[in-house]
Amino acid sequence: MILKRLRLLLWPLAVLVLLALNWLCAQQALPIELTVQGQTKTLHAGSTTLNLGVPGKPRELELVRYDPLVHEYQLDGSDSTNNFSLDVNYLRHISSSPYYRFYAWMRGLDDLSRWRDLEVRAGERTLVSKSWPGNGERITLPQNGSYSVRLQWQLPETPRQLNLWLDDGSVLHIILNRNDRFLAVTEDSPTSGPDQELARVFFPEDPGPFVAMNLSTVVRSLLWAVILLGGVLLLELGLGWLLRWFPQRERKAWRLFSWSSALTKALHPLVLLLLLGSFLFVSWIALVQYHAMPHIFDASAYYFAAKTYAQGRLFAPEPPVPESFPGPFMVQLAGKWFAQYPPGTALTLTPGFWLGVPWLVEPLLGTLALLGIGLIAARLFNRRVASLAVLLGALSPFYSYLAASYMSHTIALFYLVWGIWGVVRYAQGGRMWSLVLGLFSFGMLALTRDLVGLLCIGLVVPGLVWLLWNRLGRDWYAWSLPLVWMGSVVILFLTISLVINIILTGNMLLPPRQLFFAGDRFGFGEGIGFYGKHTLAAGLVNLDELLTSLALDLYGWPFYCTFALLLVPFLARRAKLLDWYCLACGAVLIGAYVGYFYHGIYLGPRYLYESLPFLLVLTARGIVVLIELAKELRVRLKLAQWGSGAVTVVLVLLLLACNLGYYLPRQIERYTNYNGFPVGQRLDLDTLYHPNIHNALIIINDVLLYQNVLFPLNDPGLQGDVIYACASDSSKVESLRKAFPQRDLYMVTVGTDGRVYYSRLDSSRPKMELRD
């Protein structure tokens, strides 16, 4: 009895510890200091130091006003960092709604990127002290002697700016931007003009504040898990007590909740119907909202490579005017034209081009991946967990909108899932073909997303060896055939990879990605990534952004609820070894991106797509554990048994309603006529994709528009009815005319309203507008 009471006391103690940790995390702000000694002005941002070497005495410091609705990632999944899809007018419209206010309170939006603890000190004297300076506040600075201005940047998220007004009329703009990795100082001067950049350095260098931000996400998720767990059990107790007074005949009214037992009999037929509906929905996104075309550089490269493979070639011939065909992530080398990526994605898309439906490949593979997740969960846990995992995946906006694209992530997920399924099936008594299927899938995974694929395989292999040990034990003869197959598959796919490198780059150890950009690799230090450097602090910024995007986009639920349910089995001490294994795999797959220089967020945190099996299964396990705890609690306290689990069901229905009632409809709205450009930038894609022109070369002078929209329309051999090129001056246009003498040349322009115009460039005929 004493032990039970002590255990009960652990819960409030745990909550207090979590609250204390959350408070400590908030204290880890980034210190900013400006020191002034005569004409010398020095800025310190953590360990980063800049000498502001301009004359003039500071008069005022301005904390530049910011819009409190602008954050890196917002309630509707939009962002201000990478895709620039955040619509401030829309956010203003909904900011007074109860749902937005609840979200802002839960996430603590008012605490993000906030200035605090401002002090102006001269020696030992404090001249100005403000705990919470106002948004846009100006501070008058001393005009004599040396002094320092200190303040803290709490939970550094959205970029912030400080203006230093000088007595000569100049203004120094100090900009801190964690996402774009810079600390910059620019000057508006009466003599040299506006916006003159004085200094720019890499930022951030100090990991402390960003360790705290990621830890805060974990701590707050645990707090919400405790709230959900405690709240559900208390409500179940109350419901069980009330239902004791209902007569026996009323039990039939609660059959609404009998679905949970039906799920244990099979992968629920309704879930299979939901999978079919999900396939149709994702296919609709691909065909209608995405226009069956790619809308990002990576996808354009995959699309072009798949068209090349579909023609039976590993590479296309180099174009006659190479600089006018700047394909994104494409390499032109020794007469060859090919994508920088491993061949797995393009090879998998190739049958879609043969059949004329390339846009259908990834929706189909995504659906099969969800089915595979369900089959794995049924084997390792039970069919209730399996059905819930599939249901959660089918309703996931993150899954749906990425599975409709031409990116590599859905294909990698497909190979990962069926690789696991094949080996698990063999380990549980299946025939050798299932092991071969699993190994082949792992090989294709490595051929699709090389380093990530190898990481996934490295994580999965120990668990699979443990499963195989249960079947084969110390019978070393029984291990011989599986090991032969494993070795054969490794040799096969390693040979394929090395041969492709030899054919494309001439060096078996030089993959096209390194040829395109040698800085595109994991690691820390100088020369890594397109920011020129990667630090632990920058990696932790990536992790914070990925987790933030995942919390919003995975299920479309209120922010911390996304992670709270998957933590329930661990808090309730019901976690099995497989739960811990799934948690470890998911944590490593997510945490690994601390070592990569870029967060890559597009259609959600796409780099985390391969962690979906572990996240879906753990969330399903959390729901099942809540139901089981409710039943056990009622039995122990001799309360009514019927309707047990009802509170959990209602909770899940409410969470699903948040997605189906708001988040998913908002995604449908956001991605209608999607063009991949920032919000508000309209584009008549139908006219671009279907010009009323034949036997033509269409030229554009906008490289970004060319790479995002027009380049993937090209035939790899440049033999199609219409060819698309990019040229910025008349000499390049003339070179194109000579290279393609049998074609009419047209210039395409896009108006500010998004309307598309084609004008003939043939010198023998007048320019004309063909379509608007």
C-alpha cells in the first residue's frame, strides 16, 4: 500500500520536474551585447563578434517592430523560411478565433523570438533596465563616455533586427537570421546610399539556446502526454461510476465503441476502404492540384532522369548550347547530361512514363507503403495497432501531399517498409522468397536515397538479426543460405552503384552528387553546404525546424498532441521492447539531420518521411494503451465495464476533427493550382504546360521559372515538339537559333497577374502574341 501511494506521488513530482525543466529551457536565451568606446562599436551575439567600423556616435537603439503573427511555421502548415507560403492576411483573419488562440497558447508563440532583459550600463551604473522591452521600442543612448547595451534574444526563431541610429544621420541595421545562417550589418548613409552591407558572418555558432529549444519541445510533449493520460483516466473513472447506474438494456447504446475489439480480428475492412480512398485522394492531388508535374528542383531532376531511363538511356546527350539548358541538379560532363541523384527514384518512376501515367506511381507506392506498415504492425504487435497505424497514415496531410509529388521520399518509404516486411515475415517462419524480397527492397532503398537508405538499413538490421536469431538460433548451417543471399544482394547493388558511377563520372568512387557540389554532405566545419559552413548550433536549428513542421503537418492535430500520444506507452510503463526499438529508430532518423546543413522542408519535413512507420506505430500504440489502461482501471475499482475506452475514442475523434475540419481543408485550399512559388505569386500553368505552338523552341529569361516549371517539359534528347531553353541576352538567342534552325523561336513572358504571353522571335516575321 505504501509503495502504491509513493508511486502516485511520483506523478505530481514528475510534472513539477518537467515544469522546472521547461522554465530552465526558456532561460537559455542568446546574449546580445553592443559595446561603445568612443568611435569603436563592437557587436557580440553569443560567441560571434563583429566590429562595426563606421564613424558616428550612436544616438538611439531601435528594436525593430515585427508582426507577432509571422513565425517560421504557422498553424496552417505555411512557412516564412523556405517556401514563403505564409499568408499574413489569412492569419490576421483567423487570429481571433478560439482555435488559433488555443494553438498560440499551447505552442507559446508570444515567447518565441522575444527581446528581454535589456540593460544600458556605463561602468557599474545601470542607466536603463527593462525586463520586457516593447515591440518597436526605441532606447536613447548616452552621448558621452563608454557604455554597453545588453539584451537577451529569447527562444531565437523568426529573424530579428536592431537599428542603431547615429548622430551623422546614418542607420546601422543589425539582422540576425538563424534560418538563412547569417548575422549581417548594413548601413543607410546620407552619403553612400541605402542598404550598404558592411559585414556578414555565419550564424549561429552557439548551440546552447537551440539545445534548450529542442529539449523544450520534448519536455512540453511529455507534459501534454501526462495531461492526456491523466485526463483520460480521470474521465474514464467518472464515466465508469456514472454507468453503474444505467440499466442493463442501455448497454446497446454504446456499441459505437465496439469498433476497437473488431480491429483485433483482422486489418479492419473499413481501413482497407480508407486506404482506397487515400489512394484516390493522393492521386487527385497529383493530377489536379500538382498538374501531374514537378514543382521543385529535386523533383524536376528526378522527372527528367526518369524520362531518360524510359527511353532506354542512362544519360541524355549534352545539349548543343549547354548554358541555355540549366537543368536543376543536372550535370553536363563529357557529352553526357544526367541528374546528380542515385538512380533508384528515376528507375522506379520509369514504368509510369512507359504507361503514360508517371503521376500515378508515387500515390500507388505510398498506398502500398501504408499497407505494408499495417502488415508489419500486425505481425509485431496486433491488428488493432495495425489498423490504427494505417488509419493515421491515410489521414496524415504530411503523407498525402508528399506522396503526390515526384520526390524520392515516398519511393524510399516503400522500399524501407517492404524490406522490413519481407525479413520479418521470413523471421517468423516465412519462406526464403520473403527474405529475398526484403533484401532486394533494402538494396533499392540504398539505390534511392544512398546515405539515408544506409542509415535506415543500419537501424533496422539489429532488430531483424534479433528476430532471425529467435528462428535460427545457433544452428549455423541454417544461417548459411540467408547469409549467402545477404552477401549476394550487397554485391549486386554495390556493383550497380559503382558501374553507374564509372559510366557517368568516369570514377567508380565519385558519385554524380559530389561532382555537382562537393559540399553536399553530412558533417561539421568549413566547406560544407551552400552556407559555406555547418555547426552544431546550425544543426540544432534544423532539428528545431523539422520538429516544428512535423508537429504541425504529421496529423494536423494541435501542436504538442502530435508527440504526446506516442509517448503514452512509455509514461504508463507499458512500453514493450519493440516500442523502445521504434522510439530509438525514429529518434535516430530524426536526430541524424543535426549533421546535415539544410532542413529541406518542402511539403512538410520531407527528410523525416522515412520515420513514418515508427511514428505511426507508436501513436497507434499510445491510443491502444490508453484504452487498455481504462479497462484495467475500471476492473480494479469494480466500475461499469461497458463503454470502457469511450473517452479515448472521443479524444481521438476530436483530434481527427481538428485535421478533417480545419487542417486538411486548409491544405486543399493552399495547394489549389499549386505552382511552387511564394504565396500570392500567380501563374497560368495551363498556358505554360499546353501552349498552342508546335515545332518550336520556347525561350525564357527567368532562370527560376525555367528550372521549376519549364525544364522538366523537355524531351531528354531535345527531339520533342516543343523545346524549352533559358537565355538572357540576344547572343544566346542567336546561338539557339543556329543550333535549332528548323524550329520557330518564341519568347515566353509572365505578367504580374500571372498571365502568360508567347511572342515569336523569328526575324523574318513580326513579333506577335499567340495566347494570353
